[in-house]
Amino acid sequence: MSDKKVRVRFAPSPTGPLHMGGVRTALFNYLFAKKHNGAFILRIEDTDQTRFVPGAEAYIIESLNWCGLTPVEGPGIGGEFGPYRQSERKDLYKKYADQLISSGWAYYAFDTPEEIDALRKEAEANKETFSYGIGTRENLNNSLKLSQEEVQQKLTNGDAYVIRFKMPEDTDVTEEDLIRGSVTFNTTKSLDDKVLFKSDGMPTYHLANVVDDHLMKISHVIRGEEWLPSMPLHVLLYKAFGWEATKPRFAHLPLILKPVGKGKLSKRDGDKMGFPVFPLKWTDPQTGDISRGYREDGYFPEAFINLLALLGWNPGTEQEFFSLDELGELFSLERVVKSGSRFDPEKAKWFNKHYFQEKTVDELALLFKPVLKEKGVEAGDEKIAKVVAEIKERCEFVSDLWDQSYYFFEAPESYDEKTVSKRWKEDTADKLSEISGLFESVSDWKAEAIKEAFSAFMNEKEWGFGVVMNPLRLSLVGGNMGPDLFVICELLGKEESIKRIQLAIEKIS
């Protein structure tokens, strides 16, 4: 690590919801900055206005905040290197595009989209691939072929143009990637002349990205491996501008792979297998389609972050649960793997269960209250906390609390048929009627006192406990589930317990 202050950026495009792979990129940038007492910056790369989606930027910011990955500079935050939306910086990019033209590193291209399309089709017909660059550019409609007067005339006339990077011929571009080691690209074999600037006044990703990283003093570019093919162009742009001495270090993160099969994890995989791939729920502003989110599916941000941290990074120990602070202390790019990491939806649930169980009864009771309100249930804080304490161990998500406890708040409307057929005998109703009378006589309505009175009564009657306990549970909860029977009685209350026994006698008998 050099003496240069660590400044990293997460630079998403507001073209839709933020994929969990994008969140992991943000996370690794955040952790790297934290480890080196650096700055984590958010920059919105919205130069491609045709793909801009309303609400996407707000979604990105809300997602990062939910995950605890709060930038120190960015839109709505400020900072000395702003503005942090590229659309608000567009006036400065033309100067840099012109500089590249003047130095011979770029040129004007006036080819129309139709002309380019025709060249592509012609190449396809010959089973070839058309590439605008070395080998073709000298014969096309651009300032490399046209005279200075012709170029000036076209610019004066307002003809549409793009500014393309002039890729040097047969040059090996070698760069040290902090994850992959030394990577070499040959310009003639694999690189074309990318568009840097358009006549509508907007730069493309490549120019804006490099200019902004330089002006914002970015020390390390940590991004997904899909950007690896762009690295040689970016390295050459730093050279073309004379910024090689302050060029950032690059690190390209491995892909998050599908749970089954090959390839990158997609929304389709989540839809097919029943899990979200976005941090928050997303409603498409055009179609109204709703995509699930980890937050709305009941995952805790700690679980989501812990899951993402271990997709591609290995702490080198057996430890599996980390706070964000612990991750910041331990994280290093040296321990990020090169190959893709397979996503396991069951592991995601496992992480959530851990953090669920780590929460106190009071914390979970507070999270449970809105669920009860939604169900139209009114209950006191003390009862809610006691119910949560009894069922907590059986749950992974806050939504499980209702599934495991609904009978504490609503009397059964039906009874499990298998339990009825197996446990409800001819004399069950009579026995339960006597139990109901016993309960009327219990003055101290606490689980221990109820159990003591019940045991004494059963011994006196010489009834087998199994003969009564199962039908009694069935009467109270509607099935064969739940915690200790006498705890259920205490939490339901004396009046409600007796009422439910009598209702079961009427309905089942």
C-alpha cells in the first residue's frame, strides 16, 4: 500500500434496481476504505440518459443506507470533489475529449448508425465480425481519412459525430490487477476504437469514468469482473492524459454465480427458485412489475451483508459471523478469490436465523408489533414479549413469529382433522367439560399453578395424561403444535382458555 490516501468509489448507473452483486461491490469498496482509514464515495454514472430509470438513484441510496454502507461523499451528502452525478458534470468532459483530439489520441467519426449497421451486416454475411478500429478506421467517415477542411465543415454544419479513442497498433497493455495478478491485452487482437464522446454533449462511460476518477483522486478502482475488458482502454486513457503517475490501482471482483448450472446469478434465477436478488423491493415504474427484496422478505441487513462478504472473500479462519466493524478490520483484497462464487439461498436463511436468534425478546417483540397490527390484532407489550420468548427458537424470520403464534391471538376456527380422528374419543367431550370446571376453580392463573392443579386432578381421576393432554391442546390451538400446554393456558388467560375448550366441545362433538 502506497502513502496515497485511500479513496474508493461505488459508481452505479441508475438504470434499474441494484443487484446484490452491485451491493457486494459497494461492500468490498466500503470495507477496503474502512481497513485503510480511507474514504468511500458514491458517484452516480448517469451519462446514458436513454437508459435512465426514474426512482433508481433513490433506490440505490436507500439500499446502501439499509446495508449500513453510508458514503462520506456523494449526492445529497456533498464533498469537495462534487457534484457526484455525472449528468451535473457534463460541461467539463468536452474539454478532455478535445485534449485527446489535439494530442492525436482521439478523432472525430461522422459515420451514421445506418452506415455502421450496414458494415456489421456485411461482415456477418462473410462470417466475420465488424470492429471499428485498427484495420478499418482509415477507410471510414472520420477525421483520420477526411481533410481538416472537410472535418471543420462538418462540425460547422452541425453534422452528428462521436469522438473515438485512437487505439495504438500492436501494443501490449499490461496492468497489475490486485486480485488477478498481471493481465495483458494486445490492442490489435482484442481492442477497438471505443466512443468517448457524443455530439449531444454527453461523454460515454469510459471517458467520464477515467476523468472523474482522476479529478476525485480515486486511489483504487474495485469493480466487477465484467469491467475487466475495459481496463486496457482506461490504462491507455491515463497515459494519453499524462496521468500515469496518479493512476489508480485496479481490482476486478469475481462473479456471483447461479445456485445451480453455469453463469452469473440473475433475477430469473431468483424468480425460478423463490429468492430475491435485490436488496429492497423494486416496483418497475413502466410495467408496475414488482421484484422481491431481502428487506421485505424479512432478512436483517446484518445477515445480508455477512452473506455477501463471504461470496468471493475468505477470512482465512473458521469464523462465519462478522459485524461490519469486524469485516472492516479483517478485509483484504489478497483474500478475494479469482473464480466466481456460487450463491446458496439456504445459506442466506441460515445467516438470517443466526441474527434472528441473536436479537433479544424485546427487540423481536418490537419488530412483531407491526405484523400484529397488520393482522388486526391488539395485544399488550407484556403478552407479546412472553409469546415471542416461547416461540423464538422455532423461527428464522420475523414473519415466522406469526406462523408460530397466531393461536395466542386468534381462537381456532377449525381443528386439525388427523389429530381429531386420532385423539378425540367418545368420552373426550365429557372429560374436557370436567377440565373446564377445574380451570374455573384455579385462582392463581400461572403456568405452574395450573399444572399443579391439573396433575392433582388427573391423579385423583386416574386418567392417563395422554388421553386428555392432546385433545386439550387441540381445543386451545387447533392442532398438535405449540410450547408447554400450561404456558399456553397462562398466556391465553383463564377466560379465553375455558371459552376455547367449550367451543371445541361444541364444534367437534
